[in-house]
Amino acid sequence: MAPKPLHIGVALDGAGWHPAAWREPNSRPAELFTPGYWTELVTTAEAGLLDFVTLEDSLRTPGEWHDESRGSTEQVRARIDAQLIAARVAPVTGHIGLIPTVTVTHTEPFHVSKALATLDFTSRGRAGWQARVSATAAEAKHFGRREIRDLTTAEHDEALATGTYPAHIPELFDEAADVVEVVRRLWDSWEDDAEIRDVEHRRFIDRDKLHRVDFEGRFFAVRGPSITPRPPQGQPVVTALAHSPLIYEFAARAADLVFVTPGRKHGPAPIVAQVAAAAEQVGRGGEPLRVFADLVVFLDTAEESGARRLARLNERAGAEYRSDAAVFTGSADELAELLVNWGGQGLDGFRLRPGVAVDDLAAITTALVPALQRRGAFRTGYPDGTLRAVLDLPATVPNRYATA
């Protein structure tokens, strides 16, 4: 029996997910904050027929949350805005989905809604959103409107081991769910045919097809409607990265797709079961939550094995690379076998994190994709339509405010 076709995206983060990636010969650190660098990465991913790229972002500099070497000059300690990168590359791409990370904790949902709707227009229906919670004191101090207590190392470790968090962390995810709900309502606040554009009768819009969302919750109140028409997809794809039942429940309440981080030892099946339990716990109805597994990849090249590349990068960094996701080193064929195997355990797809952005993305598109195609596990062309169509989500999403 042929394996089921896989959905595959990549997560782009600066020069790559390894902290020493920027020091590799092909990484071009002088270009990290130029439009050409990001355009080249995304068009490379599109040439490989990948479903989407996610663009990492946060309200703090890159690095581990507990990293005490904030003054270190050995790592890239800067970011540019993911949503604006996506807007820049949208006009020069035609098929690949563009999913920037946008933090919800200190960001007004009205602004998020408008920015992502605009991205959906400029990309002609290829926008998504990775909703991220900001849970550190330093990030809160950027805004000065609230205080957030940092987790202690013991609390962080307990949360990873047991899924038990201090009370303020579930509250942040409750707030995040409200943000996503408001953003979705604002996307629906214009009906699809609200724009009349009738020059003769001087009517640009039908005001009866614009709707106030009138949301009132624990954390904010938003009246609406949006000032931006309904996006081409109706509802751009909402995603979340999750590591525990608390965040699986947030994803089940708010998202279309969740990125999870199974380990190599047990594989994805236990996490897929936990996600299903979370969806049942919150009473999710309608479309099932799509589950994608994250893997950090260091692929073999013609000059060097993936394992040796990782070891050399660790030597340069002076420490062993650690990740929330499983780390794969090896050949494209070995990775293809792993993805096909895991794909049969309830996953809907994968998000690969290139250890070194330029080198590993090139290996994904020129070696892994053909290896999957030979197995009948990956498409040979893009389907017509929006990002929702590429991901096998319903292409048409009913507007909650539209009248019959």
C-alpha cells in the first residue's frame, strides 16, 4: 500500500536553528536582515513544493529563556519582524503558505487582525498565523502596562514533566484564546460581498453587511467592525506550537493546526492521543485539529554527514545543541523513511526546522522531497487555491455574521 501523501513545511529562524549556524560558510550573516536573504529562502522552499514556511519571531532576543549569557556576542541577538518579512516575500511567491509568528500577549487583537488580513490580500490567500504567548518579565517591561512573573527553573522543569503550571500561565493562554477569537470575529465582520463599488450610485460598501463583533471578555472589549475587508481565505490558517496538555487545549480551542514535538523514542502516537483528548476536553467541534510534528534536521551533504555537521557546530558553540523538538541527523532517504513511518501514526504533516537555514533547506528541497516523491509520499505540483486548500482544510469558511 502506498503511504499517504505528506504535508511538509519549514520553520525559518535567522541563520538556522543551531546557535552557531550564522558562522557557517554559506550562511551570509551580513545579509540576515536584508530582503534578498529572506526572499531567497522562501523561494527555495517554494521550488521544493513545500506547503508553507513559518517565520519565527518573539518579543525577546533569540536564545533559551533561561540563558544567562545574554551579553554573549557568539550568537545572533537580534530579530526583524516576521509579519513584515512575510509581506515582503508575498508578491514574489505564488503558491507557498506564509505563516509569521505574531505574539498575542501584548498586542492588540484589532492590529493583529488587520495585519494578517492584509497579508492574506497581498499573498492572494496564502496567509497564516502562529499565535505565541509572551510569558517573561523582560517582554512585559517592553510595554510597561502589566507585570508577568518569570517561571523559576524548577517550575519550568515541572511544567515540562507534568504539565502543571503556576496559575498565571493558564491565564495567559485564556487571554490568548480570547485574542484569537476576536481576530477571527473581526475577519468575519465584513461579509464577502460587502464591497459594492457602485460608482454610478456612489456606494462603495453595503453597510448592512458590516457587523460589530461586540466582544467583551475578562481581558479586553472590542467593538468592531474591522476596517479591512474579509480576507480572501475568509479565515487565514491559525497555528500554535504546543508542548503540554494546557497548550494542546489552547490549540484545540483556537487553532486550525498545532505543531507538536514528539521524541524519537516513543514517536508521535502518544502526543496525537493527548491532542485528541484535549480537543474532547474543550468540546471542539467542526474540523478536526490538524497535527504536525516538528523536527530539527541536519542532513548529510556531499562533503559531510549530518552527524558530523552537528558535532562541528556544537564544537563551535562550545555546548551541545538542545531543542524542544527531536533532532535528526542523517541522509535524506533515512529522513524520508522516518517521516513516512511517523505519518502513519496519526500525524497530518511535518514542520522541519533547518539546523543551518541555507544548507539544510537546500537539502530538504533537492534531496528529501525527491526521496519522498519516489515513495509516492509527496506531491509533484501545487494544487490550485489558497493555503487552506494546500493543507486540505475547507476552502470556504462560512461567515458567522452573514444572513441567509
